[in-house]
Amino acid sequence: MESMSALVHLVSLFINFRDFEFGEGSHHGYRWVDAKHFQLPAEAPQDRDVLAALIAHPQFRDTYDGAGVQDWPRHGQWWLHRITPDDYETVDAATAVGVIRSWASQHGNVPEPLEARLRQEIYRPIRKATSTYLLGQLAEDALHDYGPIHIDYRELVVIDRPAASLTLLVAADD
């Protein structure tokens, strides 16, 4: 499956926790969620093939360090060639939402405006998805040369076949 014809990058959205007022005893922790939305082809193949197309897509080459998408062999903290579709484990919607929710609230209560945005733009699409995948633990030697730049990093792939969409969700910190 060729990535350019298989997946079409539509739009990316960025939710920066620093844009929200946190109450007493809570803080933003320099966290954010990046969501890259793709359109699936009309005759999308099996999920593992779609995951392979995502990994091969140029938008996947993002280290989430502020440099944006580059033509380099890295994704997140890892060497690109060390990530395969088999590194993603199937999870149900409740587990996927729980991963993001517990990550988001690790430094205290999440302000309601941020929680509302997460419900609308992150949790709702997860709950509508036909399949959801969580990037599992990769081997330590999969870390690239300036690897662990994020303290906490979570990655989900959300596939919604009726909507012909795939969303790559990365939740991390600066």
C-alpha cells in the first residue's frame, strides 16, 4: 500500500495546556495533544496495512520537539525504522480515553474548558472509532540520538471506517 495514495493528511490540531487557566494545586505541566487527521481511501485495506501506510507517510516524521515534520528517519522519540504496525496494540475506547484522561490529569484537576475541548476533539472521536491502537513499549535501543525529550509520551491511532478517517494522537510534554 503506497502511503501517498492510501492516506491523505487533512489537518492537524494542537491543544496546548498552557492556553488554559489551571486552578490551585494543578498546573499545565507543559503538556499538549497533537492530532493529525487523515482521510482513508474508499477501499481501505486491513488495519495493519493502514498502520503501515501511516508509518510510511511523511506526516509521521515528526519528533514533536517544535521542528515540525521533517525529512528525517525519526518519529517521536524513536528511529522510524524501529516502529512497525505490530508495535501498536488494539485497545478499546474506554482504555484509550483512560490513557489520555489519566495522562491529562496527572498534575491535578483539568480545567473545565480544557476538559470540554478534550471531550469534543479527542474523547468523542475515540468513542466513535471502529478500532483504536496504542503504541506499546519500544526497545530502549529504538530511541534516536536525542531520544527521550519528553517525560511523558502517549500515542494512539484512531480509525473510524464509516467516516473514512484515521487520527494520529500524540499526548506529551515539552
